[in-house]
Amino acid sequence: MQGLSEHGIACSDLGILWGMNSNSMPATFWLLWHMMRDRELLARAVSEINACRMGQTTSLLSFDTTKLCNQPLLQSSYAETLRMYVAVYIIRKPIYEVAQVLQYTIPKERMMVTSSAMAHMDKRNWNLGTLEEHPVESFWADRFLTYGRPKASHSSASPAYRTDSMSMNRPGTPPSSTACADRPNEAKFSLNGYSGAWIPFGGGIHQCPGRHWVKLQMLLSFAMISAAFDVELLAKGQDLKVDMAKYGLGALQPAEKLKFKIKRR
């Protein structure tokens, strides 16, 4: 690696290995689990995956990764997985002047700590469905999908303060009859309006530099497993408990084992 010393290369490699084992692998597991337990959702996802296959006449699995990482349902499912299962501590301190955070005054050079889970699980931040049938405690793969043309105000309006007149553009909300006359059923992935609410990688200049790699690894792993294997969960109604031992350090891991059958297609 040009420009890095041996010590710098070792630090970089250690960061990749730590991120892979501590974050991306548990997050990939949760994505797979939610997909495999809902056959209808899995079928929708596989349809997007098949559209990204390359060289389907051969036995080798090959995907257009750029196209794969831009599929609407796959992206929404990835974002929802991180919303539910990533809890990181975010540490900041005001350097130049006193900071005012809501009713709290933070003096200069004083450290403040918050958790991404507070924003991820605050129902005021999120679309809960037309009848609020999708609470923040449940996995909803369509939460980040939008339908129709976004209004000009959509990117600046916080989900917590959106009015009913904006609901046809809310992520996860199905289109109304007038939402998009030319392409009424076209879903698009969108993080618009979720600035400061969806923060699994932190924020600002200190965002995780491996965030694009994590997205690719999660979606490509899911694509390859679903294309190569048929997985059957033996306890289909089982709700896995989450291990909170590493809360604040990244992706949370399951607290129990999952029984399943797997066979090559």
C-alpha cells in the first residue's frame, strides 16, 4: 500500500479484520435471518438478485456488484438491518465554543457521548406504515422505500414532522393513485429526511471509512448464499434474542443458536 509504513499497513489490516468479524458478519447474519424467515420477502429479494446475475449460462456465480448495491429492496433491507442491530457510541466535544443540544449546554472541551440506538429506535424519526403497523421494534424491509416523485420539500423535512400531505413520498408508504401517474409502482431506496436518524456508521468527517465495503459484503454474501443454497429455518416462528454484551461497539450478535437445514441448489 503506497504511502503507508509496515506499521500503518498492519493497523489497516487489523481494522479490516476487526470490522469483518465484529460488525459485518453479525449484520449479514441478521439480514439473512429476516429474509429466510419470510418466503414472500425472500422471493422479492431474489428477483432483484437475479437481475444482477452475470454469465447465467455457467455454473459460476457472478454478479454485477454496482447494480446489486443499487437495488431498492436490497438497499432498504440492508439499511433496516443496520437500523435495528447496530448500536455504536458516538463521542464528540465542542472545540471552538459552547454547544447547545436541546435544553442542554455543553461547555467547550467537554466530552459528550450518545448512542446511535437512541435515534434508531425513536419512533418519531421513522415511517411506521400507513396505520403504524410497523413499529420500530420490528423489522420492515420496505421502511426505506419511496414511491412516486419526491417533492422538493422531502429532502429537508424530518420524518418526525412530516404532514399527511407528504405521506405519499414517505419511505415505506405505498403510492396513492396520483403519486406517480407515469410510473406508479416504481419503488426507490431513499435516506432523504433521515439525516441524524440513520447513523450506524456515525456521522460527519468521522464516519466509518469501511461503510461502502460493509454494504457490498452484506449484499453480495446474501446474493451468493440465496443463489447457491436452499436454506430452511427449523424454528420458523422463533424470535432470536439479541446479545447486549457488546452494546455500543457495533453490530449486536444473536444470543442463541439457530437451527436450520441447508442444501445446494
